[in-house]
Amino acid sequence: MLKLLSGRPLSGRPAVPLAMIRWLYVVAAMIVLIVVVGGVTRLTESGLSITQWKPITGVVPPLTESQWQAEFANYRRIPQYEAIHHGMTLAGFKHIFFWEYLHRLLGRLIGTVFAVPLLWFAVRRQIPRGYGWRLVALLALGGLQGAFGWLMVRSGLSVRTEVAPLWLAAHLLTALFTLAGLVWTALDLRALAANSYARPARLTGFGALVGAVLAVQLLYGALMAGLRAGLVTNEWPLMNGRFFPHEVLGTRPLGALLLDDPSLVHFIHRWWAWVLVAALIVLARAAKRARNRMASVAIHSAFGVQILLGIATVMSGVDITLAALHQLGGALLVIATTWGVHAIGRQRR
């Protein structure tokens, strides 16, 4: 296996099949899709509708009336049913079950679509040297993301009436980090396919800084979802007639407020966005100087649309369609940012 993952040597032109690059882009697109479905699952309060984790048998949904009744009975035992969905009919349960089932099914499909071709390329020794362990690491990261997903669900099955926001954040951020890794690797392979002497792009100090600023914004976006902080206000730029929700200060230690107070989380998410915009503008200009104008255009377009969708989501009272599009915009922003950081990293090489 070690020999298979090491790939062919770099003497001469390494065989980088276009199918490998397309495969990585397909997996990345599937992760974007599951991020959107996960957002809808959260918005419809569907995430706790399946109370058990069955990696193999869970692929098959309930097929008979008795199986549906058993699943519904399991859901009625958890606190969320009494607090939010008390009196729900079986038909209503089937609706929320659908979104969680679809979310889990997509996760299984992503794992299969990643693992099987990876093994195929390894057996055929078509993985260039140095990329085998990177691809295995990305596969492992996807598995970790699935584990975080179950820990997130388990956090809401007793005592709580919803999943723990920090577990939700870990689940989402791991998915988006995996997405960035896939896109970065695909871009490296595309460069290698065009030039046998091309080396992987380098993560520059500025690129890491932009990534950190984006990670903070994504963290607070996940906390917004977990705390339902979007419902704190439907105003913009003020929050219920005020710029800053100062009434929360002093109620608890600041560290706790920064992570679990809906008003303060909402405030940070909406204004840290402008710190991110400033960083992305500089990144886009750097990508353009690196002769990658398309990456520059993608960055400007992604953050522009994302800002508008965020404002519209708040002012609509968290309309599900707008909120799902905002989550989609977040995933696309990760892709555009990765593209830009990769572009300046290649120039430095």
C-alpha cells in the first residue's frame, strides 16, 4: 500500500489523468451540496429526527408502517419532540426525517465517491508522488467530519432540545476545511498536468492570515445557526434600534458570551464580515497580480453576493430559502478564497 500511494516518480512527465482532477472537483461539488442540505436540515429542525447511528443498515429508510412508527416512537422520546414538535403527526415526522436522511445519505455517498476512485488510482499507480498521503488525509478528514456529525446529533438527544452549537460548528468547519483541501489539491494537480516540473503551491503568510479571518467568520456563522441568532433582530445595520447589544455585557463571563450569547454572536458575525471583506479585497488584488484574474473575479463576486444574502436573510426573519442560499454562498466563498490563496502561493513558488 505504501508503494501504491507513493505514485510514480517525477522523472519525465508524471501521468496525471484528467479523470483524477475531475473526480476531486466532483467530490468538492458534493460537499457543497451536503453543506446546503445540512443548512436546510438545521433550519427545519430536522437534525434530531433520526436518533440512532447505523452506518450500514441506515442506508435503507423505513419501508413499512411499523418501521415508520418505530422511528417516530424513538423521536418522541427525546426532549426536542415535547419542546418543539409536540403533537406532530406521522406525516410531519416523515417530512423532517427526509432532510436528515438525505443529509446522512449524501455523507455516505461522498465517502464512497472519494474512497473507491482513490483506491482505483492507487492500484493503477496513477497518483503522482507526494499526493497519495495528502489524498488519504483528506479522506480521513471526511471521516472525522462524519464522526463530528454524530457527536453533534448525540448532544441533542438528552437534556438539550437542539444540538450543541459548538459541535455544529466543528461539524461544519471540518466539512469546509475538507472542501478547501480538495480544491487546493485539484489545482495543484491541474498545474502538474500542464507542466511536469510544477511544484505544489505554497501557503504564504498572507494566505494563512486570510484563511484565519475567514475561519472566524465561518465559526460565527455556524454559531449563528446553532443559537438561532439570526432571529435576534430583523434590522440592518442596527440591531433592534441599537448598534451594539450592550445589555448582555456583565451578565456572564465574556468568554462564554462570545460563544453562546445569540445577540453578541450575531453582532460579531455581521461586523467581522467587513474585516473579511477588506482581507479578501487585498487577496483578490494579489491574485490578479499573480496573473489569475479569474480567481480575483471569483473572490469579489463571492463576497459581494454573500454580503447581500446575509443582509436579506436577517431582514426576512431568516427565510429558509435565503438562509440556504447564504450557506451555499459560504461554501462558494471558501472555494474562491482557496483559489486566490493558491494563486499567490504558486506565484511565490
